[in-house]
Amino acid sequence: MPIGIDEYRWMIEGEGKSWLARAMASSDPIHRLIPQLRKALSAEQTSLLVEQVQLRARAEQKFSNAQSMYFTAALLEQATDERVAQLKATRFARDTTVADICCGIGGDLMALAQRGPTLGVDRQEIACYLATSNVAKAIHDCQILEQDALTICLDEMDSVHIDPDRRVGGRRSIRLENHEPARDQLLEMQRRCGNLAIKLAPATDTHDDFFQDAELEWIGSRRDCRQLMSWFGNLSREPNRRTATVMSATEEHHWVGEIEEADITETVGVFLVEPHAPILAADLAGHMANREGLQRLIPGGGYLTTDRWSDSPFYDTYRVQMSMAYRPKRIRAALSIRNIGQLTVKTRGVVISPDQIRRECCPKKGGESAVLFVYRWGERIMAVLTDPKSAAID
């Protein structure tokens, strides 16, 4: 039986609130906690509490106050990380009114409500209810409405942030016309409001006139590219340009540019360079290579090379030990000679999995660590053995 709004009300406002507190405080593993709860609660209530304990634990990598927030599995997955949301909120002028449409459990809404009056909108009753609880400590007025995005009056809003549904019909799409609201509806929203921010998947197809006046910003944190933001109107700092934002635990770094080609070489230099995910997602590896003195080893710039070491927040640098055609026996022999028994494998453009490569190439014994890059060059598969990375972003 699906869990509905009444069960969530029971957990947040009713008797279930104290039961959730007990479950959160328990040191027992889940398989022991469940029968304890079932002695007094229904199967649905027990399931809801156990899921909330698990979701809060999972949410700690996204939210500093995860232990006091409320989630569903799907809405947690879709929610913007706290640090990313705080960064995005700096684009919106303080004390101006902002509508956060398709707000979910309030990942972006909580950050927006710290800077000024905010309206949260979602068509899901449970999302609105959980968001109301999650933004309860907002500094400024934050109203939440259960309403369809297309029926909202935006006349009194200074800016709009929207996270369109990219899973219409149960299938994820990277094309705006398959989102909800769809391309034409988003275009009308931009015409009406002007200052529009659209949260999209990093792989969204941006070869569309829709984006011609926007700044496109790919934002990365925790070693991955988390989202693409399309900024319009006064929210755009670099109109008609691309920005790759790399976030560490304490700071942000921005690379701004356009799509460019860069020299490609078959010869591996002294160092192999691996751009961070936002640089690759924004297709700025060529732009960066041309300004950092790098050459591409593969089309698209997934791996680059140089003879000059550089410490950069936009890529990791690895000192090359050797490069060769991919031959497992030869690689295993090279690793054995170097006493390497801990091997990190990175691949691009090949069907062989890192686990398979590790099984085929890495000796079972050895106290040293190394990284093996495996990639396709034309019809050949190449391998580059390097030291562990010289610099990293957290």
C-alpha cells in the first residue's frame, strides 16, 4: 500500500514524531530496529520511519541539517546540494521576491529564503508538505503553494527559479521539448519574467536557439557535475558564454569560455591531465587546453597531456611512468617490477570495464599505488601508467 500524506502528517506532527526521534537515537542496526517498531506500529508506519532514518543518513552528504529534514527517496535524489544551492542563491539580489517552481523538498528553496521573500511551488502534495517543514527556519517569508507551474501568476516576482520534470512518462530526457514544463512553456515564462533560472541535467542538449541569450553554467561538487543552470536576464553574469564551476569544500572556481578545438597528439608527455567533470560537461576542455598549454590525447579532451606541471582547480595532474598499447601481460609485468598492487583504473571510449582491466593487469601483491588510464586512439587501445595524482579538489 503506497504511503500517502496522512502517514507523513503522522510522522511530522503526530505520534510518529516521537517514534522517529527514538528510531534516530537508536544504535541498533536496521534489521533489529524493524521488529522493535513493529511491536507497536503498523507495517506502513514502520516502513516510513525506517526509510526516513536511512534517507537522513544518505542526505548528510548533501545537507548539514539532514538529521532534522524530511525526504522521500525520489525527492532527495532530485534535490540540490546545500552548498550548490547557496552558491546559486548569490545570483538573486537580496530582499527581492523569487519564485522557486517545482521546488521539491526545498533544496534550493531553503537557500533562496535566506536572502529574501520566496514562493515555493510544486504540484505534489507530499513535496509541498515536506518543503514546508524543511524551510520552517527560513530567515525571510517563505510561502509554499500546491499548484501547477503553468497556472502561477509571476507578475509580482522579480525572478524565477524552476526545476522542470525531466522524467515525463518515466523516461529521462535531455531535450527541452520533452520536459515539463516544456520548451515553449519555458520560453513564455522567460518572456513574462525576464530573470529566469532553469535547473537542467548536465547532459541537456544546448544546441538550441532557446539558450542563445543565456549564460550556461555547469556546476560540479563532490567530484561530479551536479547540474546545468541556464541563467537569463539580470541573473546572467556572462551572457552567451559557458561557465564551468568547480566547488571544493570551502571555495568555488569558475572557468568561462566557448567551445574551441585544440591540438590533438598521439605522444604522451611528462604529465597526463584529467579535466574535472564540469569542464568536460561544458565542452570547455579545448578552450582550457589552448590557454594552459595542453594537448588533447582523445577527441573531446577527456585526457590531455603536457610537459609542464601545473596545479589547477580545474584538472588533476598525473606524472607519467610509461605509455604503451593496451597489452594486459605487458602491463602486469610493468606493475610487478614497480611493486604496484593497488591500481586505480580510469577509462574513456573503451568497452572494457575498470574491474576487468584491474583483474587482468594488476598483481595481487605489491605495496605501491598507481593509476592506469585506458583510452581509444583510432582503432587502437592505449594505456598510460602514472603516479597517483599530484593535486586534487575535495
